[in-house]
Amino acid sequence: MTKPIMKAAITDFLPTAGTTIPASFAIADLGCSCGPNTLFVVSDIISIIIDLCNATKHELPEFQVFLNDLPENDFNTLFSSFLPTFQAKLSEQMKSKYGALATLSCFFNGVPGSYYGRLFAQESLHFVHSSYCLMWRSQVPQGLEGNKGNIYIARSSPASVIRAFYEQFQRDFSTFLDCRGQELVVGGRMVLTILGRRSDDPSSDECCHHVNLLATVLNEMVSEGLIEEEKMDSFNIPYYTPSPKEVRWEVQKQGSFSVDSLEVSKVDWSVFDTSFDPNVVLKDREYGMTMCMRATAEPLLVGHFGGEVIDEVFKRYRAHLADHMSKQKTLFINVIVSLKKIT
Ligand SMILES: C[S@@+](CC[C@H](N)C(=O)[O-])C[C@H]1O[C@@H](n2cnc3c(N)ncnc32)[C@H](O)[C@@H]1O
């Protein structure tokens, strides 16, 4: 879904550089994670640039690829297992497209650190990408004492709690824009896909329900004495799913970027959705979503409640999901924004 948006952004960037396409084109993927999917986006970006250079008879630039994530990310596996396969595939693709002698100069760098701070030298990047990361806050906001029984924004959350989460998003996102504003060259592009919402209401089910189901499970376990109530009351997740309006407002306020496009897309919670794969086994629909939640929430839950409760939490979560998904269509909403560095 994001690929055409990246293609439009890169196409627009390259001609503005005229015949002086940068000799070295610097790409950063922020929050790259570690897995077989990590390098897909880099492959897409490089292919787009190669095709554009080919069509306009420009010489290929060298590529510098920066893969960023938090220092705890498994960069070792990324560079020792996934990168060599990726590099071999890339050079094969080059040869099949452009002949036996075609070569591609592509240099990979790992950049451990938080993107809510500076990561790169001034004006050293041409294209920044980030997917499914910027809904994570740099910290749990202050002032959530009134959010008892909830772990994120819920219908029963007081206005002060909703404001605290929103203000944390504003601080984080404007810091992110400040930093990238310094690191991108003028005219450079940034495409961000953020788990968000269409509604103006931050407590809307379309962005909160999957988290609130987790709160339901934890409350159930409190009532059965499996989790301490005080522990539950002091647990909140560092998260905020913005609306397109909120994203645009922060970009305008911060001032380093213009908005080229701002779109919303939908992804079904179920990786086994019938519209996605007609040969689905419907009784397994909730499995993918349970694993997705477990992959993201487990470190937070273990840090707060300890590791012993985890299997039980997700066994129950899966049952709640199955019930919910059997009753209604469930979607993730993505906010995809394409930005151009203007000053
Ligand atoms: C859901 S994964 C997304 C992975 C990949 N970009 C994708 O689209 O499949 C979110 C990633 O963001 C990273 N992340 C969260 N906060 C971050 C921060 N402040 N700085 C850098 N990476 C961060 C996490 O460590 C995790 O690897």
C-alpha cells in the first residue's frame, strides 16, 4: 500500500536534483526491527531508484542504507543472517535486469538509538522511511493516576488521561520532526506509516479496542487473584494512535516539512481473512492477531508483571479475540504521510 506513495516521493525528489542526482543516495529506515521482512522496504526503495535512473538515463548512485532501531534490537542477527541473503538477491536482480557486468554499490550501516533524538549528521539523508513505529511513545506520560482498570485510552478514561497521552504524542512527534528536519537535505523526502485512526475521537474502538481487550484480560486475572490490583492500576502502555488531522497539525506547527500526501489505509486484524486468502481455516483467524499483540506487548508486560503470567494472559486474549472477531469486522487503520523537507 505504501509503495506507490514512496515511488511518487522519490520520483519527485530525483528530477529536482536535475542532472546532479546525488553520487551517494542515503536512505534510513527508522524502527527497522529484525526479521525476514526488515529489508523488503530497502529493496523496494532501491528498485524504484534503479528504475527511475534507467528511465532517465542517469548514472546509478551509490547507496548508503541506515538501519535504525533501539539498541536492544537484534542487529547481530539482522547483519549476520538476513543481510547476506538480501545482498545476494539484490545483485542477482541487478544482473538479470542489466546484464552480467552490472554492479550495485550499496553500503549498510546499523544505527542503534532512539529516533526521538538525533541519529545522523546534518543534511546527510535523502530519504527516510518508518513503518508501524511512531505510535510508540518515548515514555508513558505523567498524570495517568485516574486511569484505573485501563492500560491505555478507554471510554472510561478521564479527559486528563486522554490529554496526557495526546500531549506525549505531540512532544514526541515534534521532536522527531525537529531531528529529521536537521538530518534530511532540503527537498529530501520522508514517508511514515503510523498505526492511527480515522475518527477524531482518541477513545474510538477502531484504535483502542485491541488494547482494551488486553485490559479486560488483566482485570479478569486481578479478580481471580492472579495479578495484583496495584500492579494493574500502575500499568499503562506508551502508545498513541493519531488521526490524520493530528499528524498534519504537528507537521504544520513544527515547520520543517510540507505535506505531499496524507492517506488512510485499512488492514484486517486477521492475517487469515477470507478477503486475503480464500483458502482460510476460519477457526484460526485470531491466531495471527494474538501473536502480533504478544510480539509487541510481551516485553512491556513481563517488565511490569513478571514472566509467569504471560502464557495465561495470551491464552485468554486469544479467546476474547476469537469472540470479538466472530462478531464484527476488525481493522487496523494506518495513517500514511509523505513529507518534503522545505527549510
Ligand atoms: C512493529 S515494529 C515495526 C518493524 C518494521 N518497521 C515493520 O514495519 O515491519 C516497531 C519497531 O519500532 C522500534 N522502535 C520503537 N520505538 C523506537 C524508538 N524510539 N527508536 C527506534 N526504534 C523504535 C521497535 O524496537 C520495533 O522494532
